Amino acid sequence: MTGFRKVVERLAQGSSALALRMARGIAGWLKEGEGPSDFVIRLVFLAVPVGVLWGLLAASRGVMWLLLVVWCLGAWRAVQPAKGESGLHPEDLADLLWELAGDHKGVHLAQVAAQLTKETEGRSWKTKDVKAILEAAGIPTRHSVRVPGRGVAVGVHRQDIPGSPSPAASTPSPDPVAPQVRAATATATSPYRRNLGEGVSALFTPDLQNPARTHVEIAKEIR
């Protein structure tokens, strides 16, 4: 994703969040009125500055550009990238899972968190952070994944890891039945956003030149 496109998407998302925040604030202020008369008075007080502002916009383009700059600054600050954004593409995350899983049945979230902590300078990853990026990438987790020497814990089963292990990491499975690996498919052709909860959202942008690649950008709304 180009830098210009990131700027445009952040401004668009921030403008939406800023407008929604203002609408909720105005609605809450109007609802605080005691009775119809108080509501009408508050509505008049709200209409007067709006009318004055509209007159200034009609009289001077300078005011319009000034308000545009102020709005863009507010929109930019309304949404900021989530702290410690991984920057991992889904296929890069899948490669990491395959590397950690090896010839076992899966990998624990704690293993992924430890590995990402080593690879990410200045950040300590937790299992909840790993679970968030897995959900953003569409990779399911299971409550009981057994890893030799580590026991059973929450993790990703190898059947749920997209793609296939690299030749260097693939070894014959000790199980009588070879595990079935679900191939990742990319059907989306336009960007879409998924809400992860607690003000965190993920923007998925399919790569038109490489259908197997999807760019993921995680953002958190500032309240």
C-alpha cells in the first residue's frame, strides 16, 4: 500500500470517526434538555453559530480553507495506527506459523508471541495481541492444541494454517493420517474493514497483482 493511499484512508476513517463523535455529542447535549422548551432553546443556540459559520464560509474562501485544515488535523488525530502494528501480511504470518509448527500438530499462541517479541524491536507481544492479528488475517484458533514438550494450550492447528509449509520446514508427519492443509483462497477484490472490538479495526486490501496476497492494516480509534 502506497504512502499516499494510507494518508487518504486514514483521513477518510478519521473524518468518519470525527463526524460520528460530533453527532453523538450534539445528540447527547440535546437530550439533556428538561422538557420541550429546553430542547428548543438548545436547538436555537446550536443553529445560531452554524448560521454564522455558514455566512463566513460564503463570504471568504480563506475561512473555508482554514476550516478544512482544522478538520483534516482533527481527522488525522481521531484515528491512529494501533500500538506496535505488526505490519505482517497474512501469508507472512502463515509462514511464521508453519515455521514454528514444524512437524507438530500446531503451534501455541505463546510461541508466536515469543517469536514476534524477538523480531519486533521495542515491543513485548502478548497472546491477546497474537489472537487479534490472527483474527484479522482470518486464521482461527483452537482452545486445545497439543505441542510436544509444551502440553495443551490455545493455539493454531496445522489444519487451519493457510498455504503449505516450505520445503525446508516440511517433514513426514508421524501421524498415520497426513494432516489436511487448508489452502488459502482470496476472493475479495476490493478493500474491506472488519471490527475487532474495543475500538480496533482491520483494513484488508487485496493485492490485485498477486491474488494470494492481502495487505492488512490495523488501526485503533482514539476516544
